[in-house]
Amino acid sequence: MRSIFSILLLSISFLAAGQLVDTVRVKSDWNPSRIHFGVDANRFYNTVVKSYETSYGGMVDIDMHKFFVVLEGGWEKNHRIASYEYTNQGLFFKAGVDYNLIPHNIYRNAMSLGVRYASSYFSDQLVFEDDNYWYGNRTATLSNDALSAQWVEILLNLKVRIWKNLFLGSIVRIETLKNLSDTGHLVPYDVPGWGRNRKSGTDLKTTNMGFSYYVIWNLAFREKEIPNKKQN
């Protein structure tokens, strides 16, 4: 479903990108003209479909000339049960800037390259059966009460106008440079906002890829001028 939706959204975006005003240059206008509020539909989908995951997220951005100043955040809980019981939950925050590659679009669609600084604050717990030679079979618990992680994201961000002030957004992220606080004996399987921390066995992911799909409402408080067509 992710792949199909991404392809559709990319196709719509590139078609919409053709609806540009033929201009000599973009007039510099650093005064904000609109705010976008978005709900992460992908996290809502995962909450409904995946029995072990509960997750909510959102975003807000404001335009400044060709840029968007962006804040993202959310809460995530994973509860995995197999021969063990593992719980991981916490908050994540992301802040950064997007550069709009199609600022002349007459529908206010956007195709942007961006960067984020992300941080996560969470706890986790592992409960399992320990078969010990001396003490026999017993229930053991490992936990981390106050973990944190920081990383950097490079991303492609698309926003497409669907109806009036309603937009759909899609973000493809490359997450890297992760720094995880001391974990003791229990190494987290998940990091909220990052995703799976383990690649296979005890190997940890140093780079990750993430996707976000947003339903966005555009709140415009002034109309930013689109430059006139170039005169022949």
C-alpha cells in the first residue's frame, strides 16, 4: 500500500508541477503567508492494522520565501509478544527546514528537499522466562527507564492540493547519524520516531529509511503574490 500510494502521489505532484507561472524570477517575500497543520495518516493506519503498535503523529510548518520551517512530533508504543513480552514507548520531536523546488506553482503545491534534527525520549521493558540451572525456571525482567536518541534526516517532501485548503503530503526520509544513550543490558528493539533499531540479531541499524503520509490543512492568513507571466 505504501508503494502504490507513493507512486500515485509522486505522479500527481509531477503533473501538478507543470502548472507553473512562467516567470523571470521568484520575488523575495520572507513574511509568512500560511501555516500547514498535518496529521500523520500512516501512523493512524499502523495503529488500526498492526496489533502491536499504537502511534500518533503530526506536523506544522510555516512558509518563508522558498522555505518552510517545520516541526513534527508524536507518540509511539510497541508491545510485542512472542516467547517474550517486549514494550517500548515514548515521544519524538523533529525540527528543520524544507526548500521548495516549485515555488511558482499556482495551486500552492510543493516539492521540497529538507533536513531534520530529531530526538526521541522513551523507555522499554523485556519480560522473559529464564531457565537457570541453579534457580530453575523463573520470570526475568530487563528495562530502561529513561532513554534518549538523536539523529539527522534528509528528506523529499511533497504536498498536493486535493480540494480548496485540503492537501495530501508524502515524505521519504533517510535517517542517519543516530546517537543512542547508554542502554545497559537491554538494547532497544525500537526507537520512537526512528523505527526498528535492530537490523538482525544484535546488529544495530546505523541508517534507516522512513515514510510519512500526511493529511494537511492549509491556513492562509494573507495571499502571497505569484509573479506575472514573462512578457514576450
